[in-house]
Amino acid sequence: MVQEELEMQNKEVKNYGWRVTFAGMGINLALGVLYAWSVISEGVPDAWGWTETDKSLPYAIACLVFAAIMVPAGRMQDKIGPRLVATIGGILVGVGIVMASFFQAPIGYMIGFGVLTGAGIGFGYASATPPAVRWFSAAKTGMIAGLVVSGFGLAPVYAAPFTSLLLERFGLQRTMLIWGVIFLVVVVSLAQLLKFPPKDYEPPEDESTSGAKGSAPVTEDFLPTVMLRTPQFYMIWFMYACGAGAGLMIIAKLAAIAQVQAGMRLGFVLVAVLAVGNGAGRIIAGMLSDKIGRQKTLLLCFGLQAVLILLLSRATEGNLLANVFLLSVLSALIGANYGANLSLFPAITKDYFGSINFGANYGLVFTAWGFGGFMLATAAGKLYDIFGNFTYSYYSATGLLILAALMTLLLSHPKPLKKQDAEA
């Protein structure tokens, strides 16, 4: 009788893992409205007088705030649990988008979408992955992280065409109001399903993944202050900034690239196709890295992304690449390689620095995502306003990706903690 009760209890605990995983994925499906910004920005009426730089700033600020908030939000969810932190995120996302809907000047969108929504995305995103990966063995870290964050990448699949439809029927201000209300309700509701496993919980081992090569076994957990003293943190941070920044630059400007460079007004289609690649790339890269290792997977993704962005630079009107099919293929592959960053870097953070302080540690690593996105998305807008094209933006992103690829060859696990460091 006691044995049966224990088996039933274990079964119930196991089921929480998948519930938390898919709740986190659902939250990210809502928070991924960030990736639909290129469609939203194309809906800014000409009468408002926004420059291309003005259209870049709300998105760039949202990326920066999102990343900055991940540090305290990660620390909060480590301490008080993911449910409350994700609820705060849902409220901020909704309020920020609703606030933006009342403005026509760039400053209103910078504060509403950039600051408030960016902060809300940070709180929600910080709370989605950590509880999910704790329910599963280390051999599944890449797969589970990929599943949770795939929601964020897949969001534009519905958000881009639906936003385009709403813009056509209601205009930008009412579209933002509708989105704000929807996202507030969805994120707050799903946040109630998030929870950590019990302290004495031991994730079940899966024999089919027992030989995974994603990481060496982690026997120590690094405090954030100790992690910051390792060279591995700064190498990981730099690679993340390069990989994420290059992808975010394309995501922010894809609709404009399609129209200005290739003479197409189907930017929302390319955004949706890129989103499919973005979401799928997170899952595929996470699973691949569990098999062949994080570093080999990163090297593959950085190298391929550099080639793809160079090909995109050649997709000009009248060129063979400037047709809907080939641009869609390029967009999907660029999305997949960008999305890989969002599953590989949380996984490698857990591999190298442990799971106990994962929320705070990954929050610090994630600042690279915001820095890279802010710098390259803003630079792309500035360079376009100066030169009238995105050529120099493409070359800059390609150079950074090559540097990141080379750095993967130098990365190794941090040395074991000294006793005084562990107690710092």
C-alpha cells in the first residue's frame, strides 16, 4: 500500500514537469510579441513623421530593458518562486502596450513598449525556463530549454499576420490596445501554473539519453559573484551578444528589408516564416547540443548564420535571391540560427555554473542579448538613415559572428570552485 502511494506521488510530481514546461512555452508565445515589432513599426502612419531611427528605438529599448530586468527578475524567482514574478511580468506587458496605444509620438512608444513592456517581458521570460529545467535530468536540459523558449520564437507566426490584419482594419492605436488586453490576461493566467519541484526532488534519469554529451556533470553551483570572476562568463557573454545581436537586427528590420531592398510588401510573411525557423531552431539546437555538445552546435550555428546574412545582403531587386520563395528560405534559416542561441546559452549556463542560482546567473548572461540587440538594431537604423541601405549592417553582423565562432574553439568548463569561493 505504501509502495503504491509512493508510485502515485512520483507520477504526480513527474506530470508537473510537463505542465510547467508547456505553461512556460505558452507564456513565451505571448511575450514574443517583441518579434512582431517590424510589422508594428511598418504600421506607423506617415503623418506621424517617424524616421527609421524612431521606429528602431522602442524595439531597441525593449531589448535593453528586457535584458537588464532579467538580472533582478532571475534573482527574485530563485528566492520567491516563478509564479509571482511571471504575474508581475504579465501585468507590465499589458499595461505597457495599452499605454503606447494612446500616443502618436515616439516617446510614448519608447516608454510604453520600450520600458514597461520590455520590463514585463523580462519578468515573464526569467520565470519560464528555470522551473521547467529543474523537473528534468541534465541530459534533457537542452531539449526542455528549447521547448520553453520556442514559444517566444514562434509568437510571430500568429502575431505578424494577426497584427497586419488588425492594422488594416483598426489602425495602429487600436491594434496596440487589443494586444495589450489579450497579453495581460494570457500571461497572468498561465503564470499560476508555474512552480519549482520539491527541494528533495530527484529528476528521473532517461536511459535513452544517459550518454548525452551536452555537458560534463555539474557537481558545484556558482554564486553570481563567483561566476563573474570566471573568464568563461565573459566569453559566453560576448558570443551571446554577437549571435543574438545579429539575429535581432534582422528581425527588427526584416519588413523594411523586404520592401526597400527587394521591392516586396510582404514583410509580415517573411516575419512569420522567420518565426517558424526561430521556434524550430530552439528545439532542434537544444536537442542536437544534448547529443554532440553545446560548443560544436554553437560553432555550426554561428558559421552558418554568417553565410546566410551575406546571402541576404545580395537579395536586391532584380537579383535571383529577391523572390518570395528564396527570401522565405533565408528568413527561416536565419531565424533558426538566431533561435538556437536562446536554447544553447541557458543550457550552457546551467552546465557550467549549476542550477541552484540558475535564474540569477542566466539573468547576468542574458544582458548580452539585450546589449547585442540594442546596439545592432539601433546601428542598423542609423546606418540606413546615413547611407540609404543596410549593407554596412550586414557586414558588421557577419564579422561579429565569425569572431564568436572562433571563440567557441577556446571555451572550456570553469575550474572547480575553491572552498572560500563556494562560501563567498
